[in-house]
Amino acid sequence: MNEDILIKYTLIIGCILIPYVEEAIKLLAESKRHKVQNTYGYRKRVMYILNKTNREKAVIICVFLLVIIFTMAHVSGTSRKIVRVHDETLITFQDMIQEVSTAKVIYIGEQHSEPAHHKTQLDVIQALHEQGQPLAIGIEMFKKGDQHHLDAWVAGKMSEKEFIPLFLENWGYGWNFYRDIFLFAREKKIPLVALNVPQEITRKVGQTGFQSLTDEELSKLPPGVTCELDQQYMDHLVEIFQYKGSTDKSFFFFCEAQVLWDQAMAWHLTDYMKKNTDKTVIVLAGAIHAWKYGIPKQKQRYLSVEQRIIIPDLPVSVELITVDDADYFVVHS
């Protein structure tokens, strides 16, 4: 259901509610004239005055109020503005879908614990699926070695109760943030593609650098993955994330970990696309990986295809987002 229909329903319900609100006001006014003293105060005074008929009216009023509250909460929760970055123009969601539908890879960034970002991700997936495009969903949340669990989930061979521990083992938290996306993928038999590497490897690189990895740890990475950094990439991280101490080793190791992530996920994405040339792949990843300097840049090194990048609102100034970062910037409110 789109936002316009929800707003119309809300207005209709609001009109129906008016006489009941008037009745509620009368009941509450009458209740105040009764001097019923007890430990529950106001609540007891109201219930004292309500006879059976009035209690039935009160139930109706409460139901309508709850419908209004939840409907408006849903509408406000899905409210968003979409900026096409190259010409700084506000466009509709459908305009964006039409424009990105020609791409072979569509990256949709996220802040992992922001529900509105995941709602936008799901909306894009649903819209493209409704157009009949063969889709796959690449996800940062699972490491490549656990692809068989994703296959079993999509095939319906695993219950949600069985799947949640595997999700948490990979990602650590937040099943409810991603639940609707995973359920939709299973319902529509859309392949889920694991893109990540073991967390202990990226964590170690972030702490002590790429050179500290053992041969055994390197064997768990895709072939040819390195942590080569360019100054433009590092400067951009400083600008976007306002990183302090950009000359410290800790920042250098931080950048190495990001590049390792990006290269590995780009390699796994490319490997899947070469074997499934009919699919349009929607990649769900943190904004730092989904922006153009992240997975998309590394992806083009392995396989050059048409790509589109959608980045959600971030804790940075909108003015900092340029065509070097993304194609679309989504502001949620």
C-alpha cells in the first residue's frame, strides 16, 4: 500500500472519528464533576461515570484512535525525499526505480540499525520484482562460507526459528531490521548471495594491518585481494566521516580493513554475476561499502557493468554528497 492511499484512509477514519471524539470529551468533562477519590485518581473517576453503553463507546473510540496512530506512524515512517545527485533534483520513488532498472547492479546503502533504510531497500526490491526483473540480493550480512544456509532458507528448507541463530552467528544482531527482506526473498524465491569474509579477519586488519594476516587467514580471502590504498580514497573517508587523527596508524589500518571488505565483496559479487548473467543484483551493505569508492569501484576492476548507487541519509551534511559518492541520496523523515 502506498503513502497516498494510507493518507486517504487516515482522513476518512478521522472524519468518522469526530462524533466519537465529541462524545469522549463530554464523558471526560462529566467525569471531572464526580469527586471520586482513590489511589488511581483520574482513571477511576472516568470508569466510575461510564455505564455499559458509554464503555462500549469508549472501546470504539480507543480502537479508532489506535488505527489513526498506527496509520500515521506508518506514513511518517515511510516518508522520504529522493535527490538525484547529478542535477540535485528531487524525484519520485517511481522515477528512481525507472532510472535504476537498466543497471545490472544496484547498491543500496544503510545504517545497519536504521529501520527506514531497510524499508527503502525492501521497497526497491519489491518494485523491481513487480516489473518482472530476474533478481538476486547480495548481502554483507553473511560470509561466503555460509552460502549454503542462505540457499536452504530461500528454498524453504529451514524455519525462521532455525535460521535466526545462523543470522546472528554471521551478523551478531538485528534480525528484526532485516526480517521483512529475508521473508520476501524466500517468498519470491529470490537468491540471497553471501558477500562477506570472516569478521575475525577484517577485525584483525583494522587493529594490526593487512600485513599481520597469516597464510591461513589469507587463504580465506578471494585470490588476488590486497589492501592497496590511494590518497583520494583516504582523503574522502576523512571528509565524509570527519575522521580525526588521519595520519595515525589506526586510521591507515581502518582504511585497509574497509578496502579489504570492499575488494572481497566485489570479488564474490563478480563471481556470482559471471555464473548468473541474467540476474540484476541488488547489493545491501553499509553506506561506507555501498558508496562509489567502495564495492562499486572494486567491482568494476573485476567486471565492468552498468551500476547505480543509492545512499541513505547519513550523519553528515547533504552538501558533502556528490556524484563521486552516489547517484541518489534518500532523506528519510
